[in-house]
Amino acid sequence: MLSAALLPRLVAALLAARLLWALRRRALARPTAPPCEYVEPRSGARYPLHTARWCADHSDRDGKPIPLMLTDLPGIRRHQIHGSVRSLWRYAAAFPMPCARPISLGEGCTPLIALPLRGAVVHFKCEWYNPTSSFKDRGTTVMLSLLRQQGVTAVLEDSSGNGGASVACYAAAGGLHATIMAPQSTSAEKTVQMRAHGASVELIPGSRQATADAAVAAHGRDGGKLFYSSHNWHPFFLQGTKTLAYELWEDLGFTAPDNVIIPTGAGSNVLGCQIGFEELMRAGEISELPRLFCVQPLLCSPIASAIQRELGEDDGKNTPPVWNTPEKTMAEGTSIMQPVRLHECVRAVCKSRGSAVRVTEDEMSMATLELAQMGLYTEPTCAQAAAAFHELLATGKIHETQKTVVILTSTGIKATPKLASLLGVKL
Amino acid sequence: MLSAALLPRLVAALLAARLLWALRRRALARPTAPPCEYVEPRSGARYPLHTARWCADHSDRDGKPIPLMLTDLPGIRRHQIHGSVRSLWRYAAAFPMPCARPISLGEGCTPLIALPLRGAVVHFKCEWYNPTSSFKDRGTTVMLSLLRQQGVTAVLEDSSGNGGASVACYAAAGGLHATIMAPQSTSAEKTVQMRAHGASVELIPGSRQATADAAVAAHGRDGGKLFYSSHNWHPFFLQGTKTLAYELWEDLGFTAPDNVIIPTGAGSNVLGCQIGFEELMRAGEISELPRLFCVQPLLCSPIASAIQRELGEDDGKNTPPVWNTPEKTMAEGTSIMQPVRLHECVRAVCKSRGSAVRVTEDEMSMATLELAQMGLYTEPTCAQAAAAFHELLATGKIHETQKTVVILTSTGIKATPKLASLLGVKL
């Protein structure tokens, strides 16, 4: 017979054995993921993650550098979210390496607001509730935190807009020296924030492409210290934008939306959504990928046009052909003629069963004012996603009963002259 | 002997009785609070809350309207927070009346960021992570939601800055018509956002005071419909700004900070903090009020100067007397010469055992750039709170071991010309 004193010990031992067995079963069911590496998707070349790098060792046939991605990560489950952290670092377990000292300014955790729009309900993700008032901070906080951990002390970015402001801001917060290159034609207004954060601003003669080329050439300058940490190039930036997917999933009670409509420049939110939602699939948290819709201005739509070609679609907007005149669109933030990851973006959208919308300037103007009159004051650059919503609804590609998210990337405060011109107000 | 079928019922009945007893005990311990009313603090006149009103029935000796406050509310305890709501409406139980349909754009829930500053750690509350990129949205969401519930359909505000943008934005979101009055000298840039939201902008000849007088006179215009819903006048606005106190308490793990340093114009954050923290005392959630520190530019410091007089303090900055030249300070957002609730602000600060700091333009410039170089891009208007932190630390009024919060009310993006001038950049 058992003595009364032994009974609790026996129960405790049985419980401990049960727990060990459950842990062992989980370990067997989910084998340890291989270590994450940089990967050049076209050749499959891989590089270990412990040193800082922004491109492959080999060049393309024109002698130009080739961008990198990261190998697939396993994703995280809901219990791995650090619920007490009020920033996107709550998803730190999903990042490719642990980060002891993140450079964080409370970025992410932006609201998802459900509002009625033309008979449907749209979930607007308001990304300007962020340190530098644009979505770029998601990418920058992760990119600069991990680069600093890899030993980088001086960062180089080419951008005259939201990307430059964001990199300058986080470099200041993280004690890194920042150099921002911008075309000589950039207005002084646009460089004020970068200069205030202490960044060195270098104005480059010629086109936007000339600035990009100058930045690529300047990598390693200053005695090897200057590191090219471009928001368009570095794969760590996408590790930050992928938190958009994690956040939407958490916002929607740990479910995926049906559709995500994304204003697209270089495509970091398209790829961020793809990476994030695929990780959630891999982790077993969602059972289907949302459809991703890429939106670009008709006047500068390299990715959207390529997607339409890939899908054999014709939006009837292409006469006369005007898709390569970036200087003419008011959607400045998305007027990028040579996106570094064009092919990856096309693949991401097609794989998700999504499609592309090319928005005219008129549609964009109307959408900008329509949003403002609902209380959402945004740059025309992101209001184009609302214009696309109308078209997708009208053509039956999405339905009003579905859960549709529209990403609003930046505030109208950054585009006062454009808003004034839409309203006919003389400045 | 009990039958097996009866046992679960008996247990359930006992549990229910225990629950009823606990509820009854709680009801006895916390008597039902009297209904909340408008109150005119000087005469004690009260008015019921079921109709919209913005001032007392009687006038002051100069025939001018008198502002109202609300009678004390009991405050809420932590279990009354609606934890799943990602906006300040998570504290809706603390508001003076239930609101069936809040006009909400995900305002509040801003980050509190702890950063090292001159050997101490400061908790920066970043209030520009809000719909219109300033703290004003806290007050506006509550004011317009409750006014709409009271039957108001057209609102009138006088402001050319953050207040006007916020009221125009929320009026649009709530389907209210907004009229914003601003001095004729207001630059076109400043009215763009209001116009985009569909507000009627009326430019009034003369001084800022002339605009305020015109707005007061226009209340009831348009067939009685136009309601004066000024962020400086309406007591519901303070019901919104009081959520700053609730949020700081929640941010800090349900404790109060030792000190809160507040850039002060009309004082809605000073009074909001007083109301909120006093409610938390009343509800038994905190045991001591934080000390409130009011900061104003030396060139326009009616409240700070009055506090220093009340406390018999002399900051040695008053020779020659320059405290009444609002047009000369770069802290535009706080240059209000005749704050509607001056006496209430003085009382709030003194009661909290706080004090006042008057900041020179030089101190403000340096603090603005110091913050930017830490990654915090703010208007000089709110950077003055960081300048005050230095002075309070140097004079021993606060200690580096204490938990000090600095409120940063708005983004530097709204003050590009001022930042450019600080940096010596020609626009």
C-alpha cells in the first residue's frame, strides 16, 4: 500500500514523464530547421549569415551585382509572440538570428481599421503610425539592428524619400553613421529630416539611376567601413516587412485575410507578405495563402505590367503605351523603373493566385480625396491601392464578402504640394 | 445520502451563491457614483450631460463665455480595460457616458520608449504615431464621438495647426460637417489637410484672438446647427487627453511614473494627466499622483509664469520681461497667450507637487536637434520638454533614479521650414 506522503511525489513524477514525452514527440514532429543562409535565387549560391553582405559574389552578364534573399525560415506559432513587446520585435522569434540589442522606436503594431467602402468593408492597415510616418520603418529596424550586430558601423542608402528618412532616423537611434545619396534635383525640403538625424547627404548629378549606381560603387568606401544597406537591396529589409503579414494575422484573430492589396514600388511589401504568410503556412498557423494584389501607377508599372503579361491579362489601359514614364506620375514613392527584385515579385503575386492593377492618375487623384473624406489622409502613392480595390471589385476578381486588406503606406502630410494641386489650392 | 446526479447541481448552486455574494459585497464597497455633469468650476453651476453644450449659461464680468469641466468620475480598474481594442477606446469605461458608435481611427496606444539621456533614462511618449500625427487625436476622437451622440451634426473649430487638422479628419470619419476658422495670415500649406478632409475653411482678418472671437460668435450659425467644438474649450476633449494617463499607467505595468514633463499650450495634456491620474487614485489603482511639469517657451509662457509666481520661484530668465511675445517663438503650437483654463492648469501642476520650466529659443533648438540625433524627429514645440528635462535634472527637481516621462506631441515633418532653419538649410 502507498503511504500518503509518497502519493504526491508519484503524481509529480508521472506528470513530468508525460511532459517529457510530449516535448520529445514535438521535437520529432518538427525537425530542427537547417541554419538560415543568404541565397542567390537564380544560381542557388549560398553564403553563411554570420558576416554582413548585400549581394552575391558573382555578377550578372552585364557585370552588375545580383541581389540576395534568405533561405526559408520555419515561421513561428502564436505562443512564440512576445506579447508584452509593443513593436514588431514581438515577432523576433521569426527573424533569421537572435538580436541582443534591437534598434527599436516602437515601430509596427499599427492599427487595422475596418471601414465601409462602396458597399464592402475594407480593412485599412495604416502604416504611417510609425516613427518616420511610413511603412519603411518595419524594414529599417530589422535591417540596421542585424547589420549592427554583424559589425557594421557606417551605412549607405540611396533615396530621397521615405527610405532615406527611415534609414537616417534608425542610424541615429543606433549610433551608426549614415550616408544618404540622392539625385541633385532633390528639393532641400526632402533632405531636412535626414540632415537633422545627423546623416551625411550626398547629392549626385544625373538621373535616379545614376544615384543608385553611385551608391553601389561607394560600398566599401571610407576605408572599407561604408556598407551599402539599401532598403531595395538588402534581404534583412524584407525580414522587417514580413512582419506586416504576422501583424495582419494577429490583427485578424490569428487568421489570414483573403486578399491583400499592396501599392508597389520596389515590392518590399509584396515580398514581405509572401515571406511572412508562407512562414505562417509552414508553421501550421494558416491553411491558405492570401491572394496578393500588386498595384502600380499606369505611368510606371514594370512589375504590374510583367504580372499581367505572365497571366495573359489585358487591362485595356495600354494605348498608347505609357508605362515607362516614371517622372510623370504623382505616385512618386512607387515610380521605380528597374526594381531590383522584379522576377521575385511577379512570382510571389502569381503563386498567391493574385493579380496586378495599373492605376491612372485620375483614378489615383479620386482615391486620394475619397480616402481623405473618410478620415484617411494619405499620399497619392498609397491611395492607388484604394483605387485598385474599386477595379478589383468591379471586375469580380475580389468579392465584397471576402476579407480584404488595403495597405496604406504613408501620410498625406509628406505630400502637401500634391494634395494642394489635387484640391486646386495655390501654395 | 446524495444521489450522483444531484451532486453537480448542488456544486453549481453553491458556486452561483458565492458569486452573487461577492458581487453584492463589491457593490456595497463601491457605492454607485452620482451621474456625471458639466460643471463651471468657479461658480459651481452644473448642467446635465444629456444635451450638447460648450460653456456656462452665465458670462464673466466682461460678458465673455465661461468654460466648463465635468464633475469627477470614479475612474476604472485594470480589469475594466477592453484589452482587445487597439485604440484609446480600450478605456471607454472611463468616459462620462457610453458611446455606441465611436469615431475611431486607431488613435492612442502609442509607444513609450525608454532611451538614455544625459546619464538618466527617459521614457518618451511618442504621440505622433497617431492618425493626424499629433496628440490632438486623443481629444478629438472622444469629443466628436460624444457630440455626435448628443445630436451634433456640424462642428466648428478655430485653429490653423494640429487641432484643425485633427477635427477636420475626425469630422470626415464621422460624417459631420466641419468648419475651421483660421487667421487670414495662415499659409495655404496649413489648410491643405483640412480642405482635403472636406472641411470648410474660413479665413478671418486680424489676430489669432480675432479668429477665436469670430468662432465663439459663430456658434449656432447655419440655422442653429453649427456647434462650437473647440479643442481648447470643450470638456469632452479633456476626456480624450486623460487617456494619456491611463496609457502611461498601463505602459508602465499598471504603475504611475514619478514625473511627467508636458509641453504646454492651452494645457489639455496637463489637465488630461491630472484628470486621468486622479481617477486612477480614486479607483485605487495608484497610490500617489505623479508630479506634473508644465513647459512653455519663455517668449510665451502665461501658464508657466503663473505657476512660478504661485510657487514663489524665480528661474532668473525674466530680464528683460519677454514672456508675452508669442509671435517670436518657434514653438508655434504652444504660443497661446490667453489659455482658456489657465487657473485650472496652475492648480493641477501645484497640486501634483510639480513646477514649471520656461525654455529659451536656444535651449529649444538644441533639444530639437539632440532628439533628432537620437532618432526622435519632433517639432520644436514638443522638443522643449526635453530641454526642460535637462533643467529639472540640473536643478535637482527631478532625479535620474526616478521614472520620468517626456511627452512628445507632434512630428518634425510638420515643421520642416523650422527644422531647415535650425540646420541652416536654405529652402
